[in-house]
Amino acid sequence: MSASLISRNPDLQRLRDEGFAVEVRSGHVIVHDVWYVTPGGSVDRGSVVSPLQLNGDRTQPPSDHIAYFIGQAPCRKAGGALSGVINQHAERSLADGLRVQFMLSNKPSAGYPDYYSKMKRYVEMINAEARAVDPARFDARTFRQVGLDDDESVFLYVDTASSRSGITASVARLRQQRIAIVGLGGTGGHVLDYIAKAPVAEIHLFDGDRFHQHNAFRAPGAVGPETWPADAPAPMKVDFFAQRYGVMRRGLVAHAYRITHANVHELHDFDVVFICVDRGDVRKLIIDSLVARQRSFIDVGMHVKRAHDPLQLLGTCRVTAGVPGHYDHLARRVPTADAETDNLYGENIQICELNAMNALLAVFKWKKLAGFLADELGELNSTFSTSFNKVTSSEELETS
């Protein structure tokens, strides 16, 4: 991805053509082999880094003038830090394996029109002091080829949202996870929508139903009428969603069948299983099987009933997590009986915002368990009420 992205963008390719060791990694452009004068007066090599602003695989004008440096503080040949370049000491991880030490700030009056201008300016300001020591030996234009194979990402285009926000290193905590979503109804579809934008290695979708017209009204995004041609059956839910999200990422695996006693073992090897079903017997089957093998899962549930005003609805969302060694609360919090006949959710009332809220709470819990989001309570059960507009947490996970 690095080599092909560079070749498609004249500003990045121009840097490489002029001999700079350019790499694109995790939504950042890096120029390596930048000779600089260290605080001790010696000459060493560092790297200049900038987040990339992309539209698809095409660079856009940089959104700001900030860059970063990997190495010691760049100094002048005569001594003293490059005060017109170094903004602050800022030790931080921009991405997995991409740790910087200094923030750089030098803004031309007209800004930077492209990454060639931005990266070359910073490199030359830093490298000039080393070249003053020996111009032939300490030239940053090394013509070294780096980063030619960067296809490890599950995404089909660079995640510039994380790099632009400076959270690539945090997002990396979600990498390599294998996730299962059982049930692609309203809530399950929204769970997929959020998880598909995380760098998890695989997302397995389990559902034996077809995606009908009424499903579109609580699924994320919009669906056109061409989804249901007159001469063909409605698509399977798992195939519909796998194709839809396959335009942005790899690792989607569709299982067009329901979970039963015969195949529940297929859920045993996932890092987290999201249980998004409305049948109590299926929920119990899955949970009992995962608990027996000390696996992690997150179960969701929704309940809707009429308020005193028959035209108003009262809705609640529940999210309950089970993690190894912490399952005693499940019997109190997770309903395993089938829904009653007057349950409005069972009548397919379309309330997409409740599905989305239920999914959000579930994904928040997953990201807490993964260490991406801070977790002060360690709750294993939470409920949201529309009438009170309040999330209530319980069954806190004891931490030492």
C-alpha cells in the first residue's frame, strides 16, 4: 500500500524521486534518514513525520503545519536547539511502532500546498545544520527505498481519521481481534457498522434470515429498492452486510445459518462474541456454551412498551457482558425466556435509534474491555431508558 499510494500522488512521488527515504504507514508520511546535529554536537539520523490528509488514495492539502520528529532534539551546528522548528518535547506514540519525541512547528505565510512542500521544508531546516558539518556525507537525500510493503491493514484505504486525531496507537489495541456478531437485525447491524471501522482482523457474521424491506428501516445507512429485485429472493442478511462493508475492509466472513446445538462450538474461538438475538432459548444456548469455556461475550436486549399516552412509546436498552471468571450476574440480568406475544419489539416496530443506542453501549463496553476506552466502573451490566434519558450501570467488575 505504501509504494502504490506514493506512486499515485505526485507530491509524495516527487519526494522519493529527489532521493528522500519516504514511507507511508498507518495514515502518516515519514521521511527517514534525516541527518541532524544532536544536543551533544554529534550528527545522527532521525525521521520527520506528518499525518496524511487523504481523499481515497489521493493526498489533499495538509490540514495543518504541524509535524513530528523521531530522534533527539535537532540543534544548530553552533549549539542550541532549533527554536524556529521545535515546538515542544512531545514523546508519544502516533501509531503502532511509530513513536515520536518532538513536535515541529514552522508555518509559511501561505501554508503548505502539498506534502512535498511541507516535508521538504522541515527536512531541509533540520538537515542544513548537519550538512554544514559535512555537506557530502550528511545529505538527507539517500535514495534509500523503504516501506514498499504495507499491506497488513485490513482497510482498503488508509485510516486517516485515526492519524488525523492522533489516536492511531490507541486504535492499535483493537488490532488482530476476531469478533463474532450473532444476529444481524437492527442492533446487530449497527454493531457491525461501528466495529467495521476498527482494525480488527476478522468479523464473522451469523444469521440465517434474509434482509427484507422492513429490515432497512432499522439498519444503518440507506438501502435502495434495487436490493429486492422482483425476480429474485431477498438477500441473506449476512451476505448483504458482508458485501456492503466489504467496500471498505477485508476480514468479513458470512455464515448464513442460525446458531444451534450442532454448531454453537463455532463461537468458541473468538475474542468477543456479540449476542444480538431476540430468542431467549438461542441466547441461553450461546451463553451457556461460552461460559463453559470461559469466553468473553456481550449480550444486548431491547424492550419497548406503550406509555400512558397510547401514541407514545417507552424504550429501554440493556447491555450485559460476561468475561472469564465473572458470570454470576448473568442469571439476574439476562432474560432467557422467549419474548411475550405483546412485546412490541417482537412485532417489528421500527425504532432504529434504539437499535443504534443498544449497539453503541455494547461497542463502548467492548472497547473498554480491550483497553481502548478508560473504564472507571468496570460495569458488566448497563441499561438505558428513553423516558429518563439515563444510563444505569451495575454488576461492577472488581479490579485490584
